[in-house]
Amino acid sequence: IVATSLCHTDLYHLYEGMPKDGFPVVLGHEATGIVESVGSEVTEFKNGDKVMPVFFTQCRECHFCKSPKTNHCVKAWMCTIDFRFSCKGKKILQLGGLGTLAEYTVVRQINLAKIHPDAPLDKVCLIGCAIGTGYGSAVNIAQVEEGSTCAVFGLGAVGLAAVMGCKAAGAKRIIAVDTNPEKFEKAKIFGATDFVNPKDHSKPIHDILVEMTEGGVDFSLECVGNASVVVSSYKECQLHFKQKAHKLAAGEYGPAYGLVHSAPVSNRQKSSSLATETKRKCQQSPSVSL
Ligand SMILES: NC(=O)c1ccc[n+]([C@@H]2O[C@H](COP(=O)([O-])OP(=O)(O)OC[C@H]3O[C@@H](n4cnc5c(N)ncnc54)[C@H](O)[C@@H]3O)[C@@H](O)[C@H]2O)c1
Ligand SMILES: [Zn+2]
Ligand SMILES: [Zn+2]
């Protein structure tokens, strides 16, 4: 492993989610490295290849890999070797099957992508999670349209990449929302046009955004990973988008048109309960019948 950046999902695993069977663990999943050796059945990589580990396997054979609608390969959840590291006889897990906060790791070949030999490994590691998630949410999942108005909640690496995706898709107005105002300067560089700190307002944030946009935004991207923020981002969508947003947000992982949440996907149950909570709160919303 040459470089690993820190994603909030690592912190989530460590301090917030704390799955019962999730420790001891080598954290880290947003990385780049160089292949040091390969197993006998590895066909696609050789020593010296520059590579990026990927959280979501790509077997290229299952129905999800072949579908243009998702990248949730079924083999992501079917890891037969659930540990490859041990210490004093005790098994040690790898976050996302990767565990890149280490000098060396061992991964399946479907968890690896070859990258350009000239790629600067210390920079492109961000593509392994945050950029793919944020940029992809805007461009591929929400399919942000030219001339639209977008809101992006949370301006960490995922949110900044979502801002970048909204800009690339031609959004005319990108409202960046964060409780930490120090994030606004960076967001501006990435293309945000308006900045809102929920702490500066006594009204709920969705009311502020509805007022700012005379009726609601076209696309709302939640990049905090907080169920209440998901509900807020749903509420400030324009009324005619809400039904569609809800339908999709209540799916197990919830990436939606008009509403994209970025709950840690490593934990199915959490993600699913986030979706359930979103659904429950959405059903309480008087503004739309579901
Ligand atoms: N679905 C995926 O594949 C995927 C991938 C990466 C990250 N994630 C998840 O996405 C989320 C963001 O990850 P990150 O690494 O960018 O996190 P981060 O901690 O770097 O950034 C989060 C930002 O949200 C802001 N924030 C916190 N509470 C807020 C609120 N109530 N309203 C507005 N802003 C608020 C923080 O100030 C911070 O700037 C995390 O939950 C992470 O687990 C999901
Ligand atoms: Zn991540
Ligand atoms: Zn697959």
C-alpha cells in the first residue's frame, strides 16, 4: 500500500457503528498500491501493477455487474475467506475486505482495479471511495441536469466530489450546506454557488432552502450520513420530485433520484434501518401523500 486516505466510514466503524463482530479490524479502504505478489488463480494482475483496491467487487459476471442500474456486485457480500490476517492466533478483519491502513494487504482480484502507471498514487487514492461516491451520486444516480438547482449536505470528501459532479453536469446553482463554515471556501473552489450553515438559522434547514429557491431544489444530495439530514434533504426537494425520491430512498441502500444518501454501505442493517427511518419520517410529512 502506497497511500490511504481516511474516509468517514472508517471512523463510523470505529466510533459510531461499532458492529458487534467488527473487531479487531484493519481499517482503511480508500487507497492505492503496487502489486507485490499474486496467488495461483490470479489472472488479471502481475507484480508491479499500480492498483486501487475497491470496496465494491466487480466480478463482471453477476446480474448486478451486468446491469447499468447498479454496481452492487453480489459477490461483495459473499467473501468466503473472511479473514487473511491474524495476530497471536486471533483473527483480524479487513474493513470492506480491504484493510488498507497497513503496509501490505491481501485482497481478491475482483476487489482491485488496475490504474494508469503514471497516476500519482498519493492523490488518486481518493477516487477509491469518496470521489466515486460523491461524483457518481450526482452524475450517475441522481443524474443532475443542466441548468438545475442542487443542494449538497456535508462538505467532506464525498460532498465536495458531489459538488464537483453537480458542476460537471451543468447545474446552475449549487447550494452547499455544512455546520462547519470552514468548509465553504473549498466548496467554492469545487463549484458551489451558495453557502448555508444550518446553525445560523432558527428555522429548519429545509424551510430555508425552499425559501431560497422559491419552491425547492431539483436535486438534493445527502453526504453527511445522518438520517435526519436525509429527511431534511427530502423535504426541500420540489414537490413533484418527492414521490419518486421517496420510492427510491426507501430501497435498501437508497440512492435516489432527487435524494441521494450516503450511509455507510458496509453495514447492511444500519443502511436498511436508515432507509426505514427515512421512510417513517417521510410518511409523517404532510406535504405529500405517499
Ligand atoms: N455510500 C458509500 O459508498 C460511501 C462512501 C464514502 C462515504 N460514505 C459516507 O458518507 C458520509 C460522508 O463521508 P465523508 O468522508 O465525506 O465525511 P466527513 O466527515 O469528511 O464530512 C462530513 C461533513 O458533514 C458535515 N456535517 C455534519 N453534520 C452535519 C449536518 N447536520 N448538516 C450539514 N453538514 C453536516 C461535517 O461538518 C463535515 O464537513 C459518511 O457517513 C460516510 O460514512 C458512504
Ligand atoms: Zn469510504
Ligand atoms: Zn458481480
